[in-house]
Amino acid sequence: MMYDGLTSTFELQHILKHKLIIMETMHVNHTGYVDEAKAPLIVLATCNGVIVIPVQQIIRIQSISNYSKLFFTDACPETGGRKTLVVAKVLRWFHEQEALSSFIRIHRTHFVNSNYIKNYCGSKAGLLFLHNGEKFSVARRKKAVVTELVKSINRSFTYKAAYTSTFNSKKIIAA
């Protein structure tokens, strides 16, 4: 077999199959967290190699057929300074990752980080507003799940405000 300098499909599958080995060399434990900061990470294969992205930098993930587009808070250094990254993964793959437990599926094409939800209008329109100014319509079948999530977020902030003296402001989310 002639080696042309590119990573073969077999080698790439081998790398992804054994991503725990890659994560251990980067001082990441088996749950996908960096030991020092306990920040969740996600390991992705791109055309430029395997990259590790902190989950808190991802605002949302959009499905584009058999690809997914990740949107970041700032220019992510792991992606070469870009604010977006397209990977050859379906949205369901991201939905199954434990490190992305803070994300919620609001539509067939959108997976949103719940930490960036600013407001939710659960009326007929079902609009979800993010901190970066973007707004999305929530699918009819997902409205109950999104409403429950927003209520739980609101309850947790109310609890923190009531029982923590250093917490001065409440994050109010309309449900």
C-alpha cells in the first residue's frame, strides 16, 4: 500500500476509536473533563487533525445535512481563530455526548447551549433568545422540554440569590 502523506480512513477511525488514549495524554480523565478546571471538553476530527474544544466556548450547533456547524463565543484558538467550525458529524452524535449535557435540542436543526439562553417566549411563536442576540423558533414538540429547562434554570438562580450573599443579581428568564 502506497502512503501518500494523508491520513487514511483506517488511521482516522483508529484515532477516534481510541480517543481515551489521546485524552489521557492531554491530562483529561475518562469523563471528558480537564482534571484541573473540571471543564468539559469535546474531541473532534477535522481535516486538519484532531482538536479538543472546551464545551463552554460553544454557543450552538447547527445541522447542515450530514455535517454540523459549531458556533463559538469568540474566535476559538483551537479552530485557528475562527468563530465557526464545520465537522462531518450529524447532530445526533453531539446529542449523545455526555460532555454536552448542558445543551438542549430545540429543533431538528439546532442544539443550543443552555448557558447562553437569555429569554424564552413560550407563546404560540415559541421564540428562544440567546445572549449574542440570535433568536430561534422552538419546535412545537420541543416547547414543553424547553419550558421545563427554563423554569429549572430560573429556580436555580433564585435559590442562589436567596442563599448566597455574594450573588447580587438574579437572572430572570421569562417562561
